[in-house]
Amino acid sequence: MSTIVWFHAHPDDEAILTGGSMLRAAEEGHRNVLVVATNGDFGEVPADLGPGETLVERRRAETTLSAGVLGVARVVWLGYADSGMTGWEQNGRVESFLQAGLDEAAERLALVLREEESTVLVSYDWHGNYGHPDHIKVHQVGRRAAELARTSHLFEATFNRDRLQAMAEVINRLAPVEGQDRVDFEGDTDDGVPLGMPETELTHEVDVVRFAGSKRAAVSAHRSQVSDTSFLLRMSDEHFAGAFGTEWFIKLGMAAGLQRRWILDPS
């Protein structure tokens, strides 16, 4: 059995981007370790925070719920503050993930890889899927940590940009029927680069349709960030499975060429 370290930028990223693959790994008896870079303190602030309760406390509690759904054995917080979106003044806070020294942050992650004796690390593509500063930093820190810990298998979770364009067309046709918001996967990014990566640069396409219900439950656990009015939760089960029942990865060092295969298959 393997131990997979899943490295994500904020609470809730794990469910949306890799939740199905985490569920499959757990079902097969592998150990899932979730490492979250930031505390998510610049997320949406819910109206129902209790007296003295902070957004960070709420998001940690929600992550615990999500991790339980996804079969996560251990959750590790790297301890950095959310950097906010590109151009926000929070980008410059000394405690932000963006301002962390590359080797310092990478060593924190490498320590987990060594403790877990993990040979598999999952991080993000070069522009962090949609250009968020913390997501880009996950890519950079993940690569460096893999070097420091001599991790033999590094996967970069992403979206299939070509498939997303077709998905957006379907979602937007259904929007008036299901009361959903229209989506624009090409325009709704932080750096102006279209979401995800071109299909020609991907290596792994993982079918997680049978885990779609549990993946959706994990997304729902982050209630403060994914409200009842979000299109993610307002989609029918069938359409959610169609939209989020596949997850994509780039394996570092493997020649590009997308195939439907599991990340733990011998390469």
C-alpha cells in the first residue's frame, strides 16, 4: 500500500480538485495525508459565525469534516496565512504563503513526506490551475519539496482545458433550467490564463464518477465557502457527476500523452 501526500493551497481545494482520487485511494487501502498550505482567512465570511469564532476556526472544522468524507488519515497545516488574490495588499504580508521563502516552505512539506515515507506527492500545475498566488506557490513548493525529500512520483493536479470548454457550454445551457449561475472557465481566472492545462500536456485522466456523490458531500462540508446557492450544489446529481466525475493530472518526468489511467498504476 502507498501513502499519498495531497498538497493543497486552501481549505476546500482538496474536495473540488482531487476529492474523487482521494476517495479511490482510500477505498483501495492507501493512506491519504492532506497538507494545507494556508489557513484560508481571506475566504467568504459566513453570517453564522458564533461568538468569538473566527473564519480560520470554521474552515479548519470544515476541513476536518471533508477529510472524514474523503478518507484522509492525517491533516497537516503548514501554518501560512492566505495571500489573497493577485494585487491584494495581503500579498505583501510577511506571514502570507506568497512571502514565505521557497526552501523554508518546501522543507515543511518535505518533513511530512519523510515522516510518512511517502513516494507520491500531488500538487498543482505551473499556474496553479487559475493563477491564484497561493496556488502558484503550491506548484513551486511542491516541486522543491519533492527534490528535498527525493520523492519519486510527483503529480500535478489540474483541469483539462479542452474538456472544460465543452463542460461550460453544457452548464450554461442548463443554467436557466436549474437556476444556476453562468460560468466562464476561460475568463474567470486570476492571471488571465485559461483555467487548467491543454489536453496535449496531460498524462492521467482518472474516472471518479462512482465517487461523485461522496465528492459532492466533501465539497458541501465547506459550507462557509460553498453556499446553497452555488452552482456546484444546485446542479443535479447527474450533471455534477458529468462535470466533476473526471480528474486530471500531469506526472512529472512522463512524456505528455493523455490516457485514462490511475495515478498509482505502474508507469
